[in-house]
Amino acid sequence: MDAQTSSGERLVPFKSPKKFLADLDAAVTADVVMSSSDVALIVENGVIKDVAIGNSDLMQENYADVWRGKKWTETVTVESQSKIEDLLRAAPSKKGQWRQVNHPSVDGIDVPIRYTAVRTKTKNRIVALGRDLRSLSALQQRLIEAHQGLERDYDRLREAEGRYRLLFQSVSDAVLVVNAQSNKIDECNPAAATFFAEAPDALVGASFSDQFLKKSQRSIEAVLNDALYSGSAISEDLKLKGGKECKISVSPFRHDDDVRLIVRIVTPGDEHSSSAAGGPGLFHDILESLPDGLVVTDLEFRILEANRSFSEMTRLSGSRQAIGRRFGDFVGRSSTDLNVLVSSIKSHGSVRNFSTVLRDQFGLEERVEVSAVEAPAEHGEVYGFSIRSVARRLESSASLRNQLPKSVDQLTDLVGKVSLKDIVRESSDLIEKLCIEAALEITDDNRASAAEMLGLSRQGLYSKLKRFDVDS
């Protein structure tokens, strides 16, 4: 007959235990018990009489020698004592009941173990079987960390998409995103809809070439193919069905497994109003007022255009002061940073959230993230850079002292954010603080003994307690 646990789960016991298990002697039974659990206890009248451990990690805690002869409730933390009492009371009546308790360990970190208790024929004697839950806890922690990482990545992606949408919708140039394979328009901004005299919904999904006269469609096909092979292309004069004349500037980019084309419509008015070196319509009112620094350079990293935010970040009196200067004068810990950035642009076409520093004209540095892209212009290729301050997101040096790295991975993660000298100093402080706390714990807060254990004078220990703000 099936049994049930206290939570209602069904148990399927052996049908004929007396027939098949009656000949098991004590040694075999002990092997079975030890093999089926990480830790097994023989408890009589609430006192642990014997201990068997089948987990190498638990063996390091020396629980077997420490627990024998102690009350079971004395081996667990205060909040777990009531759970042990429940197990002792429920053992004869509730089969399959499991309770998680915490055992103190030598390193101060509680060890979670899940127990069930089975009553033997001897009065007041039970066998408790336990399973170590630390590996499960570690997996759960990794799952939580992975989930939090995904959430952070999603937030960054959503923020980047929001910036892209703002720029795409607000820029006064007519811009479309065209599927390279189907030649259909995937997206268009309001300026493009106005230029083609169509509603945005009517343009999306329509053929891009069909918006032009037939004699221009062959030229459009050629310039789109040229952009796919060379990375960018600008057409000759084209005519829309309505008679308007324009040129198109095309740049490809990859989206998932498909290739898309950013198509910018260049009208005769745009050509006359464009800057000589920077290409048509690089900066408009919306770009000028963005809080992020925006910079356009030539392939030699000479600044062609910069917005107001960049001049404020570099403490220049105006963006005109930046024009003609080298971008590397302001950005990068060294020339290596700029070389890595450009190499990534060449390899991938764009770079997002590259961590580096920005120097103002007085030499003061600020940590920033740089996003960059290589784009076509009428007079050759240019680089576009978006610079965002991350100072508010970084921890202050005071908070770094309170949240020092606890592992090699966290230490190496500080490389590039904190100097090697600071990393070594902060790590040394961490080790000193942990050793002092451990000595105080071992000596039960006897400061004289702790000072002797650490090889310090009492005055030296008091000085370090004050320095590290150790409360004991």
C-alpha cells in the first residue's frame, strides 16, 4: 500500500521487505545507510550515539568526532533546533518527512543539510539520514547570478535601443532600413515618410526600388550591391516617381542572420549645407543637445565635428576648439586603447560600450564608455564616436574598501578600472581585516590573545581595529 509524506507526496515502499531484506546483518545495513546519504546519525533519546559520513566535504569538518555524545539539537544553529525537535517527535508517525537544518562550520559559514528520520525497533532510537545541500545552493546561486546578468544585459540593450529610436525618429535626415535580400523597407523615420509623401505604415514592407522611376532602379540595384561588397556607397542622381531628385548613401550592417542596409536620402539642399569634411548633415539640433558626447573624426582621428556635450566634458569653451585636434588627445589611457577600439571597428563595423577614460584640457580623467562606428561620407570614410560618462555607476573608493574583492575573478575584473597599486593595497587591507576578525573569533574576542596570535602589540591591534572599523 502506498504511503504519503506530510506534504502529500506519494511514497512507494517495498512490497516484501521481510522476504528479501530479513537476512541483512548490521554491517550490510550500515553500508546501505551510509551509501544512501551524505551523513547518517544514530540518535537515542535525542543524543547522537554514532555518526557515519559518506561525503568528503563533510569529513573535512570533523563532524563525526565532534557530534558523538552531543544532543542533536546542540549541533545545529539556534533557528534549526525546533526543526530537529519536530523530526524527533514525527519519526514514528510521518514517513518521508524532510527538514532542512543548518550546522555551524569551522569557517563560520553554515552547512545546510536536509534530514529525514526513521524509527528503529529499539525504544527511543532513530536513524537520521541527511543530504548535503551546499552543491544545490551553489547551483541556485549561480542561477540567480546568471538571471541577474541577463536582466542587466536586457536593461542595457533596452537603453541602447531607446537611444537608437530617439536618434532615428528625431534626426531631420530621411533614413530608411532596407532588407538587403528582399529589397523591402523594414523601417523608416518621419523625415523619410515626409520625403516620399507616404504614411510610415505604407512605406514599411514596400519595395525600396519601386519608389523610384524605372530608369533609376538599375542604378539603385548597383549601389546597393556595391555597398554590400565595399562597406559603403553613394549613388549618382536618382529620380522618384513624383519627380524629386536625390542621391542615396548606403551602409550595410548585420542583424541576426540577415544583412540590412541603412539608406540615407541626400537631397541637393543637403549637399550645399553639409560640412566640407564631415559629410552631409552630421549634427543637427537633436544631436547637439544630447547629454552624450558625440564626435566625428577622419581616418587619421582628426576631429571634424563635436557636439556641445563633448566640449563640456573636455572643459573646452566651445566645440569649435575641438575641431582639428586629435581624438587621442582626449580619449584613451594610452594609444593602445585607441588601437584596440579601431581594430574592433574594422572587424565588426561598430563597437558598443568600450570602457576607457576621457581627459579634459587640464589633464583630469573621467571614466567613460565609448560606442563607435565607421560610416561613409561624401569625401571619404569617417568615424563616429558616442561618449558616455559612467562615473555615477562606478563605486567610490570608499565603497570599494567596504566591498573589497573576495575572489581572484573579482580581483582580475578590477584590472583597467583601478590601478595595480590600488588593487594590491586594497587586497592587502582585506587580508589584514579578515585575519584580525578570525583571530578575534577564535579567541572569543580576547584582544590580548588575538594580538599575541597575530604577532602584534595590543596598541597595534587597537590601531588596526580602528582603521578597519571592526566592531567586536
